[in-house]
Amino acid sequence: MLPFYPAFLAGMMLVVLADDAFTFLFGWEFMSLASFALVVSHHGVAENVRAGLVYLMMAAFGTLALMLAFGLLAAGGEGVSLQALSFSAMRAHGPTPLAAAVVLGLALLGAGSKAGLVPLHVWLPLAHPAAPSHVSALMSGVMTKVAVYGFIRIVFDLAGPPAWWWGVPVLLVAGPTAVAGVLYALMQTDVKRVLACSTIENIGIIFVGLGLALAFEANGAPAVAALALTAALFHVVNHALFKSLLFFGAGAVLVATGEKRMGMLGGLIHAMPQTALAMLVGAAAISALPPLNGFVSEWLTFQAILLSPDLPVWGLKMLIPAVGALLALAAALAAACFVRLYGIVFLGRPRSAAASQAREADGFTRTAMASLAVLCLAAGILPGPVIDALQGAVAPLVGVRMTGQGHLAWLSIIPVAEGRSSYNGFLVFVFIALSASLAALAVHAFGSRAVRRAPAWDCGFPGDDPLAQYSAESFAQPLRRVFGRSLFAARETVTMPPPGDMAPARLSVSERDPAWAFLFAPLGRAVSALSGRANAIAHLNIRNYLALVFGALVLLLVVLALWA
Amino acid sequence: MPASAITSAASAPALQLLVAGIVALVLLAAGAVPLARKAGGSALVYGAAAAICVLVLGTALSSLGGAPASLILPPGLPELGGRLRLDALAAVGLDGDGLGGAAASPFALGFPPGCAPGGAGGGASPPGAMPATSRRRNGCCPSIPPSWPA
């Protein structure tokens, strides 16, 4: 595993610095193959190998789509020259409107498959948890952002000015991605898998910002486009911070307990207080709670959504509020998801010996988590300088920059107009810190130290079993019943022992990912059937092979003649 | 344009520094092959990766407001070379890369190599299905009894 780690980092950096299609795709493949090797680093587990193969297939598909996109972008130049593959040549001539539309679709497929847009997300909940935790953090927190970078570079920079409708497909994919991602996360019982699925949700949020930026830029509102693009880039930074933090926390729990199953954890706040605090910051940040950084970027996205009535196109006027409603739903579900994750893993009592014997993480791990937690808080309290720093990237892409935020009084940010909206993370932080401190002082000053012990209410069942606590499955049950039955075909089966049998009753939950059921499984069956039929060609005699070659030649000549 | 090392704009040294960082990571990957089996090899590789990522992060942060710089390296396609460009968007991307690497590398130092993530919890589940719920352990905490509560 060790050699692939720096190779993975190098690949991601090369993609970002590339200024021609060949270097970009070389770096992209380098990144994909190195991360594949890291995903299958524990190849003794069969499921990890399967996850790696699914990831490899999706990565190859994504590269193919990007290759075609770059081919279309390079085809607009005069003559046949490899210099047409440089990004400067692509910017200089620009594609035709039809080619640009196809490039948008290919970029959505290519970059979207790597980022985890629904329905191309299927590799992500498999591969991210299969990798070691620091690699999971990089894949989820950084590699998906390299894919977002690729999308921005192609669509905003190379594909020319957007048409009025470019934002529509992006928004149509992004809104459902945000909701589906967090619903997937709510159904999971593996800590790392919850985090991986939550990445899908956050990619949806980022792409909502990008879709809004395209829609506003193309419809003559570059200032709002700058706001939306800033929100997307801010969320890119934020997600890299809190998702890395959360994966580190999951890794610390895995090392301390050997468990990723939420049903076997619990009560870790006592054994791992520093990890618990860092995870609390990460969970609050990803749930978009002020004064942390996740709130700021989502709030900026909503500010752009609230400006959609100013758009001249009725379709967008109706679509964007609908996407805003999906975003609000995703934000609420994300809060429920991370209350569940944190509550089950860190609160309550240990549900296993592994959890009861856990010890605090080592110094390296705690330092890494603490650094990211501090950055989450800093970006939430001081969003102005971050927004200003992003304007250098925003201005060349949409033509204008947001007004400076870093110099405003009391560290406020005013993205649109003072009378319309403003936010001050610093004041929120001071208010929360003061009110919490005063509440703690009041409790200590006036509260009784006497401990009153009484038997806990156990619904009439005797015994004091930690397994009687709220579980990950029971917490998610209401949401699973509301959303899961239709979207994921969720089924709950209760197996009751016959009378007299002392065996416990068992509840099992089965779910189905519609992307697998309705897209990839039929596709796999079709490929299998086609390859089975094509296999007959591999066993011809020389005469039939010659006839086949001749027939193919004639067919190509006919196609060429018709093309001309 | 011939494929040769050509730079433009004032912040070219930043781009050269970033290219040096990528080359260093590739060399580190090659060097990690023999180091992987040696005691302290992981610490050396992850420590060096962290240092390089901090360098990349610092350079990218300083380039956020700078003018775009480009560089053409000889390796690459004929007539094209390997073209690299550092603009503000690339700097934002590199900030993410550098920050992620700078945080993940120290974390990896404390992560035991035998802690297979696919162990407890069954690793990745079959496509489209619920995660496996096997009780298999992964060796992260082998001293813990196999079942609890009784």
C-alpha cells in the first residue's frame, strides 16, 4: 500500500495543474489507478476486491467520457495538430453550440462518476469504506473535489459561454443527488459507509451551486453567478475539511475498537473524549450548524436560490425553488443522520466488549483531527477572508467577483445587500460560547450534586442490557418507513421464535439501491449476454475470419462514402 | 511551439516549486517500494509526504491571488509537451490536495498497518445490497474477547 499513497497524491496534483488534455487524462488515470490499488490494499477480503473492481470500471467509464469531451473541445481548431489538445487552444477557438452541449453531458458523466453524482455513485459506498481510513479521507474529502475541479475547468473554462439551459441538467442531477445521498447514509449501519454516502449528499450540494452559477451566468446575472460559484467552491473547501475529520474519527474508532458497525459501538465519549469532541465538531459542521463552516457555504447557496425569481426564464424560476426545497430537505436529513451517527457511536453505553475496552487515539491521530476541527471552526467564524480568497478563481470564470467581505465590520458577511441578508459567524460563536458558559455556571452554582438512583424504565422488560438502547436501525426506522419503502424498496422482516423457544427474535432489514436494480444490473446482464454471443466470433476458421474482415472493410467504406 | 521548459508570468517560481513537489511525490512512491518492508519505512514515507503536502499547500495559498503562470515540460506528446498552468482555480484545487495530504499523512503515522478496514463490519457489501454483518474481527484489537455480551 505504501508506494501508492504518494503516487495518489501526485496524481491528484497533476490533474489540477494540467494545461492540456493529455496531461490531464494522464494525471486522472494515475490518480484512479493509485486509488484503486489503495482500495484493494486489503485484498484478503473478497468484498474489498469486488469494491475495487466496481471502482475501476466506473473510473474507466469516467475517463472515457472525459476523453470524448476533450476530443470534442479539440476538434474545433483548424487543421490536425496535437497542439489542439492544449487548453489554451481549446479556449481560443471554442466548440460549436452542439459540441458544447455534448461536452457538458460528457463532463457530467466523466467528472460526475468520479465525484459520486447519482446514479453514477454506486462505486463510492463500496470503495471509500474499503480503503484504510486516511485513504478514505483523501478519496472522500479530496479526490471527489478533484472531480469537481475537472467539471469546473471543462464547463466553466473550456466549453465557452453557457447556454441558458446548461444549469438545468446540472440542477436536475444535483438536487436528487443531495437527497438520495443523505437517505443512503441514513440507511447504513457501518460508520465509514455512512460517511461515504454522506459524501454523495455533499457533492449534490456542490453541484447545486455549480448549476446555479451556470443558470445565472447564462441569463445575465453574473453577480449572482459569482455568489453561487463562491458557495460551491466554499463548500468544496468545507467538505474537504469536515469529511477528512470525520473519516479520521471513524479510523480512530476502528483502531480503538476494531469495529465499524454502529450496533457494536456506543459510549465512546468516556473512553475517547478528545476524539469525541473532534467528531462532534465534524458532525456539527457537516450538519450545517452555525457557527461552523458547513453552515456558511450552504447559507450562501440558499442566498443564490432566493434570487432565482429575478431570472427571465420561467422554467428556471420554477426549477430552482424546487431544488432549494430538496436542498433544505437534505440539510434536515443530514442533521438527523449525524445525530444518529454521533449518538449511537459516542453516547449511551458500550454495546460490545470492544467498545467498553476502547482507548483514546494516539497523538498523531488526535493532532490531525484537532487541526481540522480548528480549521472548521475558523472557516465558520471568519468566512469573509475565505470568500475573498476564492474570488481570484471565481472572477475569470463568471466575469465578476463578489464584493469584498473580509473588511466588513464585526466580521460580518453581506453577500447580496445589507437590507436583504447578512451573517456574522463570530457573533454567533460568542453568543453560543457565552450562553453555554453561563448555563454551565448556573447548573454548577444552583444544581444539586446529590445523585438520585432509580431503576431505568425498561418497557416492562427485566434486565439492564446495553443492547436495549436505541440502535442505528431503530433510529432510522421512521425515515426508512417514510422514504425507504418507495425509493429503496426497504423491507423489514421480524423472525419470531416459536412458543417455548428461548431464541431471540430477529429483525432484518433489506434494501435495494435503485441505481443498481434499474441501471447497472440490467446493463451488466446486457453486456454479459452480448459478450456471450460475441464469444462465438473467437472460434471461427481462417476462411470465416477473412470474410469477416472483408465485410467490415466494405461496411466502413460504405459508411465513409455516405458520410462524404 | 517546441516542447521545452518555457515559463511565463511573474509567479512561475511557485509553479516550478509545485512541479518539484509532484516529482518528489513520484520519487517518494518509487522509494517507498523498498522502504515498505523496513522498520520505520512507513514513518519516513508518510512524514516526507506530509512535508511535501505542507509545501504544496503553502505555495498554493500564496498563489491564490497571483497572475497565472504556465510551464511546458518536455515529457508529453510530440509538439505538445507536458503543459502545466497555475491559475487561481488550480490554486484552490491544490489547496485542497495539499491540505488533505498534510492532514492525512500524520494520521497515517498513527494508523496500524494491520487494521484492515474491511474486517469488522464485513468490508464492502455486494453491490446493491445491505452491508454484510459478519462478526469477523480484523486484528485491530485482537485482545478483545470474540463475543459480548454473553
